[in-house]
Amino acid sequence: MPLRELARLQTVHRFLKLDINQQEELQELVHLASEICGTPTALITFLAESTQFIKFKVGFEPDTTLREVSFCSYLMEGQTEMVIPDTNLSM
């Protein structure tokens, strides 16, 4: 495992253990992102080894997904931009 990925995973695990004081502000940020982008879904997620933890969300039910099916994992692999016009067609 590359050193950079190991450091990132350690940071994710530290964050997941925190009791976040700004939960309301982060949830408002997700709502604002959804409104600005004109999308029904917006998320703040954290990728662990095999799981994507969805901590703040609009228009999405699960609290976790497998990392292998997350769009974020593609960005972690080095892809710099991703546009998905309809996620229902991507599944």
C-alpha cells in the first residue's frame, strides 16, 4: 500500500471516531451544494479500505456503501474529473 494511501486511511479512521460538533453546519453545506448544482443528491463521504461512509447527505438513504462501487474511488485512483449526467444509468 502506498504511503500516501496509508496516511489518508489513518486520517479517515481518526475522523470517523470524532463526535463532530459542526454536524448541523456540514449538513447545511450538503443542502447548499445540492441547490447550487441543481442535483437531488449531495454527499460528504469518507473512503476507508473497503467501505464508503456517508456522513452527511441529501437525497440518499444508505449510511455506507462498498468502496468498489463508489464514484469517489475513481477519483482516488487518479482520475481528475468525472461527469455523470444520470447515475441511474451508471449502475
